[in-house]
Amino acid sequence: MKRLTAYVSGNVQHSGYRARVTDIARMLGFKGTVENLDDGRVKIIAEGDEDKLRWFEEAICIKNSLINVSSIEKEYSSQRGDVNRFYKLVEKGETDSRLDTAADHLKSLIVAVNCMNDNLGGKIDQMNDNLSGKIDQMNDNLSGKIDQMNDNLSGKIDQMNDNLSSKIDQMNDNLSGKIDQMNDNLSSKIDQMNDNLSGKIDQMNDNLSGKIDQMNDNLSSKIDQMNDNLSSKMDVMIDLQKDALSGQEILIEEVRQSREDIKGGLDQRFDKLESEVAEMRGALKSKGII
């Protein structure tokens, strides 16, 4: 807590300055006094929080139509605690003098207010006339500018539409030409691809047919050769059996039966091979290879 002693100079006596200072000090919770000095200054003593006292310095520098503070001499010291509230010191007979001063101020204020009203009335009328003329002129200028702006925008919008239409038409023509060209290229490539595939499929069919025929010929030749070999061997074996076992007809019958079984097995195997070849041909035909 600190104590501020301030000497305020200017038009600060008989102007309501002390009352304003008292209100501010009480609002901030200060303790102290405010009084008029014989030399025309006002002395203020205030005790309280140092941060609030710093703000109080600026608040008491009042300047308005009645009060005009020209300077403030400030001095800080330790708190004394010799007062328990903030109040205004009033000299004997000061109240009557203040009433006379207040009456003079009130008369001056009334005259000033009347004069201000007369001046304000004429100035307000003149201001209304000036504003009315300026508003009318501003409206005319704005109307002309708005019409001009609309004409300019309309022309630019029409021009923009024409440019866009032309560009869109040109873009459509270009796209149409490119699409037609792309279709022609694709058709040509598809036809070429079909021709190549057809040629390759035909070639593959020919190769497969040749290989199948060759395989059939080889199988037939091998089967015939195998049959011939088996027949020859069987004949030799029968002749040997006849020479060795001419008397054993049962054994000969068994050999003959065995020969028939072998030939039946060979015939069955050959039929099975022909069936498998037929199935291979059917599968190749179903896939469109031959």
C-alpha cells in the first residue's frame, strides 16, 4: 500500500473538480482527502493499492468544458493510515460562494445552450439541404454508372457466350474427327487381328490334322506289325507244340484258346485306341481347332 500526494494546477477550483476526484477515489476504495489551496491549486492525498494509484493519476487529469487540468505534481510515500475514508475538505463560507459561482455558470450555460440551439438549427437546415442535393446527385451518378455497368456487362456476357459457343463447336468437331479416326484405326486393327488369328488357327488345324493322321498311321502300322509278330510267334509256338505234344489235343485246344484271347485283347486295345482318337478329334472340333 502507498500514499500519493498530488498538486493539481489549472482550472480546477469552483468547477466541480473535487467532487469528481472524490467519486473516483471512493470507487477505487481509497482513503484520503482533496482540498482547494489558496494559490488556485488542488491538493489530493490518496492511500491504497499502488497499481490502482497509477491508474488514479491518469483518471484525475480531467479536461472538459468546466474542468481543465494543466499539470499534476506527484509524490509517493509510505502509507500513514491517518484517515479512514476519502472525503472533501470544505472551508468556512465556501458553500455560499460555490452557489454564487454555480449560478453564474448556470446563466452562462443557458446562454451558451440557446446560442448553440440557434446555430445548430440553421446548420441542420443547411446540412439537410446540402445532403439532399448531394444525395440526389449521388443517385443520378449511381443510376448512370449502374446503367453503364449493365450495358458493359451485357456486351461482355454476349461476347463471352459467342466465344464459348464457337469454342464448344470447334471442340465438338475436333472430338468427332478424332473419334471417327479412332474407330477406323480400331476397325483396321481388329480386322488385321482376325485375319492373323484365322491364319494361325487354320495352320494349327492343318498341323494337328497332319499329326493326328501320322499318329493314326503309326499306331495302325505298329498294331499290324505287333499282330503279325504275335501271329508268327503263335504259329511257331503251335508248330512246336504240335511236334512236341502231337498227342495232347487238350493242350493244343488250350493254346488255341489262348491265342484267341490274345487276339481279342489286341482287338479290344485297338478299338480303345480308335475310340480315344475319335474322342480327341471330337474335343478339337468342339473347341473350333479343327
